[in-house]
Amino acid sequence: MKPVDTFGQSIVLRGSAQKRRRIGPARLCEGGGPPNLRRFLLLAVVGLACLAVVSDAFAVDKERLIRLKAAFIFNIIGYVRWPESAQDNITVGILGEDPVAVPLRAISKKRMVKGKRMEVKVFPEASGIGPCNILFVSAPHVAALDSLGVQLESSHVLLIGDTDGLAGKGVAVNFVVVKERLRFEVSLQALKRAGLVVGAKMLNLSILVDEKDSQ
Amino acid sequence: MGRWKFAAVIALVFMSLGLTQTHGDELDAFLDMSLTDLLNVPVVTASKRLQTLMEAPSAISIISRDDILQSSANTIPELLQYVVGMDGYTKTHTDQDVAARGLAYDETPKMLILVNSQPINVVVYGGVQWPTLPLAKQDIDRIEVVRGPSSAMYGADAQAGVVNIITLPAFERKSSASISYGERGTQTYQIGFAHPLNEDFAVAIRGRFTRTEKKGDAETPAAIQAAPNYGIKDWADIYAMTYRLDYKRGDTEFNSEGGISSDEEGYNASAGDRSIDLSSKRTIYLNNRAKFPVGRGEVGIRLGVRDLWQENKRWSNGGYVFKYELRKSQGIDVDLQYTLSPLANQNIIFGGNASRFVGSRDIANTPPYIYDESDNLWSIYAQDQVAFADRRILLTLSGRYDKWSSLDGEFTPRATLNLDLHKKKANLRLMAGSSFRRPSFDESHYFVRFPGGWLKGSQIDATTEVGTLVPGEKPDPEKLTAYEVGLRLHPDARTYVDFEVFQNTIKRNLGLIVYHNAPDELNIGITNIGDRIKLSGVEIELKHDLSKDTRAFLNYTYQRGKIKDASSIEEKWLGAPQAKLSGGISYAGTITADARFRYVGGVTYPEVDFEPVDDYWTVDLAVSKFSGEYLHAKLSATNALDKARYEYPIYTQIRRKLSVDLRYLF
């Protein structure tokens, strides 16, 4: 005896299949799942509410920090408006051999931003800086900004750094670690000098730094 | 539901990175975050790029975009067959199934399949019409596979696990045209356009025609009569169109995605049956999502729709027999979710869902039988992850309550403890939880007469051939309780190893019961039967980067089970391969090459009284290269050595499929 076409699929029932089935309906007891498990979970939830405030200090993970900086740079691009440009790419330059280049290159291969390709260029020395929309200045090359900062800003380059106090010295965006989280400082004066407009949402999330304070 | 259960759900007010922790690569996870999210990421001591996998509360595997594009797989089930712990089969070219941990071969599949969190399981019976999904491989970013009970976050149908297909945003897609041609008339033609309208808004559309194999010459009644020994003829012509819109400004995102497919297919069985089915199907899915910051967290809203219509016509021994129809299988889902990290060591998700399901079948009985049913669902869920001791201990608790208008409510909890054993290079995971599967409309309301008998759904009244009334009754959801132990090792940046041991117990199993059986009479039905199914197994997965261009993987799955009925008679569970070994190597340099093998052993299907499927192994190969910047060529061979096999008895025999694919980007 062969019923067919149940549930959109053919089934064939013969003796071997029936061996596993009792004749006549039967039911297991109600209530799926072990009751002790559920009670335990309820107690655990209450306990968690008490323990959740306990927190140990965390050591900074440098590799995660690098990836985060790259992700921040990628995200920040979405909030910045440059003067009209016919370029198809958004170029992120890195001054110095900084490890942030690695995740930035990975991002440029798999993501586009604002409908444009992202291009990553590393400039080993300040003298070799080429055209770019963003320049990440690694710590060893901060001093070069003294001579090149004005020139870069006039080219509408968004300067980004990760050295303490850099926003107060004229860099538009500077990464800092505050309470185990990566934050970014923003200098409105630096943005204005570079002729760049930044979205209000990003400014609301930033730490605004007044350049006068650092002098 | 008792008050204590409701209180437990409300008490679960913390959010987890559970969803985002499913990203395989930490950088990818960061890129998917908003600026607000990034500000909440703790800069803590962590291992390298697989940190999120190491701490994931579930057994999870990620199929990356590279895997999807480089492998020779033509369909998503073919990709999933290489994932550790996953079983799958091809019955016909449009009838494929996948499930996790020994639950693949039952009447109703037990995996929840999502496209960007939108369920696409067919409402009426719970399976997925995989090849007719209007989804192109080029538009998929990654596939996340969670093995194990997942109802605590995803509700019903996530009994054995979840597959979430994440598609590329329109900003990331490229315009392209492609042609693929292969053995036995396999063809695919597609064209897609993707265009960012401005900095914040992008659109993409794609149209595709796929022929799985050349139409058999026995698809007409006359040919059936004339062909004495025709074997399996199995073909499908599928037309599909998809679209995607994306809007993103700052932390606010909106996207709308959808597709429609129309399918004509034919199947002729041999083995003495001499029957032929011709089917027409139409599949639609829509998914709209928005995400925006609120307070210290983020709100996500989703509205999705799925719809399938199907009509089958059958001929047998040259004569037209009948037509039957899946008239309606529709679901509409609304989700609302809030995510936040209130403390440095804590992440919380909580949310709610409302759904409506409609199903209708016209079954070829005499007289015809039609059912037309609907049901509503509402649910609330929460997940909390808390870290202790410098993130060496992670505790994740989740729970969900689902209530249908036609059935009792169901509460499912899950708890996971992750312990860092050695400087983020070894992570021990202990999990206990439950999940469930709601009886489908078919399981409750189906009724078909055949010569000398009938098969009925659980809620149907019927009388046996000897005059006994079998009353209908409301079925209970099928409940699964699981315990898992996992050990993940990440000894260096290039190596990842995962050992998993699991035990699943299913109670209130929905299955077939025989009410009356005589030589020419058979009355059977679906109900909660007195069976307890116990499944256990081991999964081992190894991934290693041999060089910056070359990756390799190897995985082994062993599973076994027992089924015990109410009278304590115990038998071996016949429902999944006992062992599976898979491996592969991929090279992505000037050319891209992908080679994989898979061995599957010890498969028997409980509902089919034929010999077990023979143990089989297969080798799948693909080579591709860019010529210039815009032209891409690929040569693929699935079952390259042409070792013919059945993955499901008497249906389609899987042979080699050699194909060439040319794609032009513009």
C-alpha cells in the first residue's frame, strides 16, 4: 500500500517503517524540557543582575585597537564632505609604516564607501606625500605636521592621528583611548581650515577640542 | 504560561552581541557597526581575527564570500553540505533539504532558513524551495550557520539550528552580465545593475534564467508510454528577479530587498512507478529593515513577507491522474529589536515579533479536499551576555516566549558558558537549552485518500476502513532539549580548530502513526507519537591558512541516534548519515582554484522502505581567472570523477556536472 504526494513529496510506507510506530495514538507526559533547567536559569538571571556590575580592568589589545581605528576611519568617511571632486576614489594616505595600513587595505578590497572605491597609499616619509583625501599621521611623523600642516589643509586633506594632544595641535581628528574604549577628538578649527564639513551626528559623538586650550 | 516564566523573560533585560558575534572576522564585524556601536567596543585583551568565533555562544560556521564564489557549488544546499555537522541531500533538482545534527531526513525539515533575518521556510510544510529562491550567488556576502537549538532567539522552526544568508548591500554590488553552460543542458543567463544614486542611496536589480538540466524527452504522456526503460528525468526552468535598495546616512540605515521567481519543472520516476509530475511554482519574498540609534543603543525594525504558490499535475502509466495545488503559503513578519551595552562588560538584546501565517491546499481527492487555515503569532525574546575576570568568563542567557492563536504558548531558554582556558587561544563552551518546532499546517490539516486508505493530519476526523472513528486533536509542538560541549583552539593566527560534542533529545515527536493496517487497507496519520529520539554526535573542524593565498579545511562528523517508543522498544535512528568527512583547499592568486572532497556514510531514510543509500564520496573542483579587469571565466565540475550516487533513494541520480561560466563586469 503506497500513499503518495503528501506534503509535496512522495512517501512510501511498508512494513519496516511501521515497526517503529505503535498502533493507536499515544502521548508522552506534558511539559517539554527538564523543569530543573528552567528553575536554574531563572536563578541565574537574578544572580546575573547582581553580578553584572562587577568588572575587571582590561588590558588594551593592540591588534584590536588597530582594527578599530581602521573601522573608525572607514566609518568617518561617511560623515565628511569634501569639496566637489571628479575623482572616482577616496584616497586614504598613511604617513609612516603604520600597522593600520593592513586592515585599511583589507577594507579597500571588500568595501566601497559613498559609492566610491577606497584606495590606500602609504607614504614612508613626509617628503613623499601624494594627493589624498585623508592622511593618517603615525606617531613618529607628527613633527612633520609643523611644516606640512598648512599645505595639506589647503588641499582639503582630513588629518587624522592617534597621539595624545594632537587635536589641540591642529589635527582635525585624533584617536584616544578613554575608559577602555576608543574615542575620537575633533578640532573644529582644523576642519574649517581644511574646508571640510562634518555631519552633526559625528560631532555629537566626538570629544570637541579647542586648539586655544593647548597653547 | 506560568508567572515565573513570564518573569524570567522580563528579567532578561540585557543584550548580547549574539547576533554580531556570529561574524567570522572581527574586522568584518566592526565594518558592520555604526559609529555609535564602535564607540562601545571594548579594547580588551583578545586573540586575533577569529575572536568573535571563539566567544560565540553557539556552534557556528561561516561560509565566506570567497567560499561562495570560488567553489563549484551551484546551490546553497551544495555549499552547506561541506559544513561540519550539516547533512543535506538532493532528491530532485528543486527538492533539496539541509539540517543539522541528524535531523535532515524527517518529514518536515527542522532548520530555520533566513535571508537577512527574514524567514523563507514555506509556511505550509516548513521546508525550503532552495533552487527557486530568487537569490544569486554574486549577491551573497556570507552565510552564517548555527547548529543546535536556536529557538531561544529565533522561535519555532529553529529546532535544529539556523542558516542566515546575508546579502551584499547595494553599495557593494557590481553591474554584471553572465552566461553559464554545462553538461546535459544546464544553463544560466543573468544580468544585474547596481548603481549608487548619491552618497547615501544605492539600488541594485538582477534578472536570471536557470535551467537545471535539459528537459527530459519523457515529459509527455505519450513519451511515457513509449519509453520502456526511461530512468530519472529531472529538469527545471526558473526565472527570477531580485532588487535591493539601501539608504545609509550616519548611524541610520534602511534597506529594502526582495525577489520573485517563477518555476516550471518536471520529474519522472522509474522503479516501476511510470509516473510523471509537472509543477509550476511562484515564490516571492520581501524584506524591509531600518536601524537607527536611540539613547545608548540601537533600534532595529523589520517587516518581511514570503509567499509560495505551487500547482502539480500528475500522469501515471500514460493517463492523466489529477492536479493538486498549494494555493497559498504566506507569512508576514514584523520584528522590533533593541540592542545596547549598558556596561563595559555587558551586551543586551531584547525584542518582539508578530507574524501572521496563511496556508491553503487543494488536494486531489475524490471528492476534492481543501483546507484554508491561518494563524497569528506574537513573541518576545531577550539575550544577555556578561563578561567576568578580564573576559575570561562569558555567560550568555537567552529566552523567548512564543504564543500562537491556535496553540498554547511555548517558552524556550538557553544558557551558554564560555571559558577562556589559555590567553584567548583556547575556549571551552558549555551549553544547555531547548528549542521546538511548531506543527505545520500540513501536519495538522492535510487529508489525502488513496486506493484502500487515507493519510490524515492531526486535527482531522476520519473513519478507518473497519469503521473506527479517529478524532482529530490539537498537536503539541515538538520539543528538543540539547546539551553541548565545545572546545575551540586558536593556537596561532592561521589555525582554528573546533571540537563539538552534542546530545539532543526530542520529545513529543510529530510522526506517522498507523491506525489500521490490512493487506489492502491502510489508515495512517500525523500526531504526537510515543517516541523519544536521542541523538548524539561529535564534530571536528580544522581550518588552516597554508599561506597568504592558500586556505585549507578538514571536518569530520559522527552522529548516531536511538528512537524509543512509549512501550520502550528501542531502535536505531534512521535519519542521517552516520559519518561524514569533508575537506578542501583553496588558492586565490593570479588564478583561483578550489578543490573539495566529501565522504558520506551510513544513510538510511526512515519513511522510505528501500535499501539504504550507498556510502558515497565526491570531488568538486573549480578554477577561475580574471582576464583584464572586467571579464571573469570559471570552469567548474561538481562530482568531477562522475561517481554516480543517490543522495535520496529512487529519485535523481547525481552525476558529474561540468560547466563554464563567463561573467562581464561593467
